[in-house]
Amino acid sequence: MSKEEKSFQKTSINWYPGHMAKTRRLIGEKYNTIDIVYEVVDARIPYSSKIKDIYSMIGNKPKILIMTKKDLCDLKITKEWVKYYENLGNHVVLVDLNCGNDYEKIISMTHEIMAPFQEKRKEKGMKEQEIKALVVGIPNVGKSTLINRMCKRKVANVGNNPGVTKDFSWLRTHSDILLLDTPGILWPKLDQGEVAFNLASFTAIKQEILPLDEVAIHILKKLSTYYPKILEEMYGLKKVTDDTILDAYESIGKKIGAFKGQEIDYDKVSTKIINDIKLEHIKNITFDRK
Ligand SMILES: Nc1nc2c(ncn2[C@@H]2O[C@H](COP(=O)(O)OP(=O)(O)OP(=O)(O)O)[C@@H](O)[C@H]2O)c(=O)[nH]1
Ligand SMILES: [Mg+2]
């Protein structure tokens, strides 16, 4: 079997794990109890990290689109995406969940959006209700981190790998909002295109799903096209194209001392490139373009 065939086979088998189907089913079961949806995406891939068939799960429930990792994105490009989604009628909040109090904007926006519903309840003589928010998104975008910030303590497990959250749980904030943390989900058809490679570049899908070298090459090419300064600073390279990939690997391999005997260790070079994003050595980047 050729390398391509092998990787395709891997992708076909692994792209849609059973727990994601289960998560979708459970969200369906909780549907009636949910007042508002927090759709969480990564600000570096505001398009690629959006759940493609979200409306089939959440219907017409009110929704806030939350872009996390503001501190790691290219603000200029991501702000264009914020405008784009706002123009489509979305409520959008861009947040850094590690520093500052950006998350407070989500609380005030939630109360604003829910005010008419609370009013209606009052008119009917009912008490104001704690708002139930479903937190949903693809793996590793920061759903659990968001919940911990809003609850002001560690109530949910967090980790820089896809698939950290395994169960559903309701968690109480101090702002009359109850949050439902959910495991990350993807859509049933994950083609090996731009979107899949963007997801792999930002650790939203498990590393074994796409070939390591192809993900690293995708990153190098994106840097070369959109962020040549970073490419030069990080790897001492001016440009990377299909024709110069091998030279690029040789050069990075020599720079970081990645050798297998006398040969360049290509896997080590790929891992280094992927880890430079994962470990936040590379910042101020947004890969999605309109
Ligand atoms: N720099 C930065 N890192 C963040 C931010 N938000 C989340 N992270 C990091 O992103 C990683 C994933 O966060 P989680 O909260 O576990 O993500 P999740 O969406 O719950 O992931 P799953 O449970 O795997 O679906 C962790 O390493 C967080 O520290 C942010 O705004 N800025
Ligand atoms: Mg989680």
C-alpha cells in the first residue's frame, strides 16, 4: 500500500470517532432545556473551526459566536472575520481567556440577548430564570477554559490536546448563568482539504489523523504566503514553495540539529514546526482568509 493510500485509509477510519456521534445525540436530548448557545471557535481559524452543520443541532436558539485565543491570532485579519459574521447577523465576542476579563463581555451580552425572554416570564408572573447555556465547539478551542473563567475557579479539565472533555456537565457561574460543558465535536465528513489541514495545524484533530509532514508543509506554506517575516525569524527562510520544500526541511533540520545518522530527520523537523504553533512560539497568525 502506498503512503497516500495508507494515510487515506487512516483518515477514513478515524475522522469521526463514536464519542462525537454520542455527543451530538446528547445535545439533541438536552435541546429543550437550553436557552442560549455559545459556539466556540479558534480566532486563528474562525472559519475552519466552525461546526459546519451547527444549525441542525441548535435550530434557532439564540447564539453567541465566541472566538478564543485572541492573544494568538492576527488581530487585523480576525477582526475582519468578526465583522463578516456580525454582518451575517451573529453576536460575536473575541476573547483572550488566559489574561484580562474579556469573558465578562459574554456575560453582559447573554443577559442582553435573554432580556426579552426574562421580560415575558415576568409578564406571566413567573420569576426570572437562571439562563442555561450550551457550550459547543470542535476539540481544543477552549470550551472548558471559558467555563473555568466564567465560574471563576477550576471546574472543568483543560489541556492542549483534542478530546480532553469526555462528559457533559452543568456548571454554575456567579452570574445567573448555568453552563453545559461538552466534548469537542467535528462533522461526519472531514475531507483532506484546506479545512482539515487548518484544524491539524492548530491541534483540533488528533495528530495521527493526517500525515505529520503534510501538516507541517501546510504550516510552512501558510507562513510563507501570509507571514514571511515569521518564516524568516523562526526558520531563517525567505519563501517556501512546492519546489523548495526539501531545501526548507534540510535547512531547518540543520538549524535544530535534527539528524538520523547522517541524514536529516524529517519527522523531527515536522514535529518541531507543529510544536512551534502548539507551544505558542508562533503567534499573531490567522490562517483562514475569505
Ligand atoms: N493562549 C490562549 N490559550 C487558550 C485560550 N483559551 C484556551 N486556551 C488553551 O487551549 C487549550 C485547550 O483548552 P480547553 O479548554 O481544554 O479546550 P476544549 O475546547 O475544552 O477542548 P476539548 O475538551 O478537547 O474539546 C488549553 O491549552 C488552553 O489553555 C486563549 O484565549 N488563549
Ligand atoms: Mg474541554
